[in-house]
Amino acid sequence: ITITGMMRDSDVRITDISGNLVYRTTSLGGQAIWPGTDLQGQEVSTGVYLIFATDPTGSSKCNTKVLVVR
């Protein structure tokens, strides 16, 4: 899953709908790739996931959501 439109080197956190951290990465060149797995490398279940991105200064934030269907 490609997440675009972010500032370079943004901290990207993906949580489940309950707020549990599922995946974390850093955007490179304004985009981040989420392979649809959790922090242990297991495929995530069908559901809604929240994406939180913060630029390196912490001043610009972006929130969105994605639906994963397996």
C-alpha cells in the first residue's frame, strides 16, 4: 500500500481502529510503503486502519484511513 502526499522523512504510524500500533515507517521522498503487515511481519486482518504522519519538525500532521480487505 503506497501512502503519498507527505513531507520527506515524515514519521508514519499505522494503527488499528482501537489505536494499537500495527506498523511504523518513515516516508522517503514524500511517500511511504506499507506492505500490509504488522510489526512482526504477519499480514493484517480485514479492517479499517488509521494512518498518522508527522513531519520531522512535528509541526505538520496528516491523518487518514485505509480499508484492508483480504
